[in-house]
Amino acid sequence: MTLEIRKIATFVEETMIEGGRRAERPVTMIVVAAVLKNPWAGEGFVEDLRPEILRLAPPLGAEMTRRLVALMPADKVEAYGKAAAVGVNGEIEHASALIHTLRFGNMLREAVNGTTYLSFTNTRNAPGSLLSLPMTHKSETGKRSHFLTATFQINDAPAPDEVLIAIGACDNGRAHPRIADRFQDMAEMEQEKALV
């Protein structure tokens, strides 16, 4: 690997009981997070971020996806998402740049046969901050049972001149989903309009 990644952290969370009731099947969430030097740190305002995006995003996406599917086989993934956090000396645009390119996101999407965009967060954080990585179903964006959030933290990242990039996946929806899908709401609202 030619990337200068300082650290990779992997988080696995398995939920067996939610709301005092055992899940029909455990809900497993995985997050793979990479910490690397912000390539634009100390450069002042950089007008063209593209050269570094093209250099870093493809190998970063490939390596992180390889690690994620090694822990959760592609055919088990039902939901996915991504997140980026830049250190306090960087711009939120720096965090966004490395995840908001098809050269990054397509690695995971294609590996797990997804068809929807990856939900995301991009933010600026101090080391050790609690980070959120939202997920949605990999092919049905309105499937609310799969509106999920993985939370994680790395005690020394992102440092002021670093960026933390993460991808996540889940093998199920929430343990006991009991709210209607977006599609059901839309159909009901159309019927309500017709009655007026």
C-alpha cells in the first residue's frame, strides 16, 4: 500500500437485545476508519483539490473496502455509509473532498452490489470526538428500517493536520423496526390528497 496512513481502526458492534427484547437475528455494524495526513494542510487556500483527490481517493477506497468486506462478506451487507472528519487546522471541504468522489464511494458500492448513494457526514473535529456514520439501505433509500447510525471515536484522531475517513456497513435493519417506510407514507399522502 502506497498510502501514508497513520492508523486504521476497525469497530464491530453486535446488538442482540434492543428495548429489552432479543433481536430475531443480531444486528452487526462495522466501521473501518483510516487516519492520514491532510494533504492540503499548511498549503493555505488551495483552489484545485482535484490532483490530491485523484491520487488518494481510489487507493484509499480500495484498501478500506477490502478490509470491510473481509469482516462482513459483500452478500451480507444490507446498509452502508461513509464519514469524514478533518482536524481543526483543515477545512471541511478537505474532509468532503476525499469521500465525495465516485472514485472513493464506488469501491464500496460496487463491492457489495449497492445501487444507492452512500449516506454521509463530513465535519471538523478534535481528537477523540464521537463521530457519527449514517447508513441507509444499499438499494432502497426509503426503507426506514435501515436508517442507521454507527458511532465511534479514535482517541488521538484526527490531529489538527489530519483527516479521518470512514466507511461502514450493516447486515440488517434495526432490531425491531416499527415505523412505516417512506414509500408507505407517500402512498397514504397521495390517497389523502385525492379525498380532499
